Amino acid sequence: MYSRTALEKIATIVKKINFIQTIVEEKGGELEILSNFEKQDTKGSYDLRTFIAHNYEGVDLYIVEDVINERLPVMLKSITKILKHP
């Protein structure tokens, strides 16, 4: 038999998956906005944030600086374009 805690965690995961599916179904058009960004920027931004949040001592500041100098301007252009043509 599975522990009550394990079953509760599985139930929580199922609720979160259902919640995400509901968002995708209800806001399908809103999620299309991500197509205006390069996949490398959206995924890379998330990955960089996760790495910084969980690996304080191992953060390479040169990589962070490169992202700030090289990738953020590209994302800013995409954002500006979206805001000009909603």
C-alpha cells in the first residue's frame, strides 16, 4: 500500500496538470504571443533564472553579462514590436 503522503503528492500533481491544461485551453490565443520570441530566448531565460536561483556559488557572471548585453536587446525588440501592434 502507498503512504498517505505519497498519494497526496500525486493528487497535487494531477491538480496542477489539470490547472495547466485549463489555462492552455482557455488562453490558447494568449499563448500565441510566445511565437514572437525566439525559442532560445524564452527557454534560455527560464533556464538561466532557474540556474541562478538554485546555484548561487556556481553562477558565471560572464554568462549573465552576455545574456544582458546580447539576448535582452533581442527580446526588447520583440516586446516593442508586440506593443506597437497588439
